[in-house]
Amino acid sequence: MDRIRIVGGNELHGVIPISGAKNAALPLMIASLLTDDTLTLENVPHLADVEQLIRILGNHGADISVNGRRERQGESYARTVHFTSRNIVSTTAPYELVSKMRASFWVIGPLLAREGKARVSLPGGCAIGTRPVDLFIEGLAALGANIEIDGGYVNATAPAGGLIGARYVFPKVSVGATHVLMMAATLANGTTVLGNAAREPEVVDLAKCLNAMGAKISGQGTSTVTIEGVRSLSGARHRVLPDRIETGTYAMAVAMAGGDVILEDTETSLLDTALEAIRRAGAEISETNSGIRIVRNGAGIKPVDIVTDPFPGFPTDLQAQFMGLMTRSSGVSHITETIFENRFMHVQELARLGAKISLSGQTAKVEGVSRLKGAPVMATDLRASVSLVIAGLAAEGETMVSRVYHLDRGFERLEEKLTRCGAHVERVSD
Ligand code: UD1
């Protein structure tokens, strides 16, 4: 099994190309099931989660081709992928496939809307607390679906004439349930109004793509999204938006290690709250023609308190990385997680590097230390794993991160991107 070896102490200088967003690519790929025409997605990141979803979509009958070789765009290798689901050959998403990645549950929306039925295994995914699917079920039921849970599967059936537009207010903000309800409602009879919808940029990106396919969606990016149902959708060509979590992760890596780096092909507007926190921690951040410049020269890292929240708040997917950064701050910071319970598994691993962190409910108190020391550590989930890399960049000596398959789910060519900027990071295959 691969491990990542980091020798800390080097500053980062250079350019890091930011990939297309995993969390946008996944729902966009799933949206291809809504049409018998071809959906072409550009800037698709090459990640384990994307490959897994390709297998899942293939199981439903999608014909998928990756544009020969990867396209070269500056330093990045964004891929163009074509998805054609002429016929849906199976409306069942089996446990063996869905259990590997939670987002694959989302096929329930398009399958139900297009075929009138879906049988989808309850999901697996990251071990960051219970992640129920009640909002999906309640929302789809509001559109007229009949839903039963049986033997670990959700069996959903649409009324004879198809799903029916309705008004549904999410009792809690959910990115996935917003994606699914939005997709399902595109082919419903009549108009659907979703209240308390997620406002994440990936929701906006999906709505943009669905509209290019002929859907009639408005209000995306606000908490009320309106979807006028249409009879059918066509193909389209769409470019996946930049990965704001990858952007924030590398910005924090530079803030941690020190240096001067341009994050290419990304935009500050995707992560204003997180960038503000990094700025307060002592880094200079500016927008340039090609992306975002982040600099920390000499100045120490200041303590900053954060609370995770749905967009536009501080993203939960950057919480672990920010904690990594705060381990070296000059004071005490408090990090509060409000989205997921049990998303503090990185705390114990950061402690192995010498961090001083104590937990009280949903808040971690981080007392900055002047020195971290490399150690063997274990990745526990996707975002937690990269917080260990960030800490390792500033630790003395060698940090060896095991279980890096978590990293490969969401970070494209991480070691290469960091190495090019002067970090000592390598993949070790046993
Ligand atoms: C997505 C992201 C993930 C990110 C999360 C929150 C993808 C592929 N994943 O996950 O990286 O951390 O948004 O920004 O885009 N919930 C319920 N019932 C439901 C659904 C969700 O209670 O039916 C709860 C969850 O347990 C969690 C909260 O709602 O506490 C938010 O989850 P949600 O926004 O749905 O996360 P995902 O869409 O799974």
C-alpha cells in the first residue's frame, strides 16, 4: 500500500495548477444519466472517486470515453470526458459499488426522473459520523415518489405520469440532497421550489450545466431554487469549475511552510471566508491574472478561531487543514465543527507530530507549538489526510503518512504539485 513521505522544513515557491472540483465533477457526471444525448465535461480531475463513479455509471448503461490522452492545459492535465447513456440498462445501484463512495447514492435522482424507478443501496463513504439520507427520501417523496427501504436498499418509484413538481423546504442544508432534488425536478411535471437549498458553488455549477442541457432552473446560489420541469434534456458541453477545497488546501500549505506561490486556474470568490481566515493567520493573498498569489515571508502564524458552516461559511472540508496550520500558531485558537459530528479524527494523528489539541464537544482548542516533529501517522479520511501533509511540511524530519488511498480520492497528483514548489514529498510504494 502506498505511503507519502514528507521531509519538512522547505518553503514553497512556484506555481500550483488547481484541478477541476471533485465535488462538482461527481454530480455533473451523474447528471449525464438524465439524457440519452452526450454530455461532455471538460476539466475533469483524475481521481479515484471519479474512476469509481465511471464504473457506477457504466453499470447503468453509460458509454464513457476519455479524450484519448489527457489534455495539457498549462501545467495541469485536465481531462475531457464524454458520457452517453443512450439507454438505461439497470436502475439498480448495488451495494458493492455504492458502499465505496457516498455520492454514488445520488444516481437515485436521475434514475427516478428518467426511468420512473430506482433501487439504490444505502451509501458508505468517509467515516465522518452518521450521514443519513432522510432529506433525500423526504424530498423525493414530496415530488410524488413512493419510497421503501428494504434490505439495505432504497426502492423508489415515481407516479405513473412521472414526478410532480412541488414545494419542499429542506429542514437542514444538504449539498447532496440539493443536487439530487434539483436533478430529479428537471424532468418533473410542473414547477418545483426548493427552500433552504445549499448555496455551494458546486450546486451553481450543476444548475449551469443542467440549464445548458435544456433545464429551466433559476435562483441557484441563493437558498431558494426554482425548477420548471421540461419533457427531456439534451446533451451539452460544460467545464467543471475549479476545486475550492484544493485551492484552500494549498493556500494553507503555503501559509504553513512559508514561501510565495501562485495557485493557477482558480478564483478567490469560491472561498472568500477561508482565504480571510488564512489572511488573518498572517499570509498575504492577492488575485492575479492567472489565479491567486499567496505569500508568507518571515512573519509567524497567528491564532484564528473558525466555525464551519454551509457556504458561504468556512467549509468543513477545510477544517482539518486549518487545524494543521493552527498547530504552529503563536497562541490559542478554537475550531468548531458544525456540519459533521466525529470529524476530528485527525486530532490524534496531529498530536503524534507534537500538536497540542484538546476536544470539548464540537470544538477543538489548539495551542500553537513552536516546533512539530516528524512521525509515522495514519490518514483517516480524505480531508484529514491532507492536514497531516500540511503539518508534515513544517515538521522537523520525516513524516510518513500511511493509508494514502484516502488522499487519492480527492487530490490529483498532490506529491508532484508540492514537489515542483520545492517541498520534499514523495510517494513510497511498498
Ligand atoms: C458534500 C461534499 C462533502 C462536504 C459536504 C458538506 C460532495 C461529493 N461531498 O457532502 O465533501 O463535506 O457536502 O459541505 O460534494 N444530512 C442529513 N440527512 C440527509 C443528508 C445530509 O442529516 O439526508 C446531514 C449530514 O449528515 C451532514 C449535513 O447534513 O451533517 C450536511 O451534509 P451534506 O451537505 O448532505 O453532505 P454531502 O452532500 O454528503
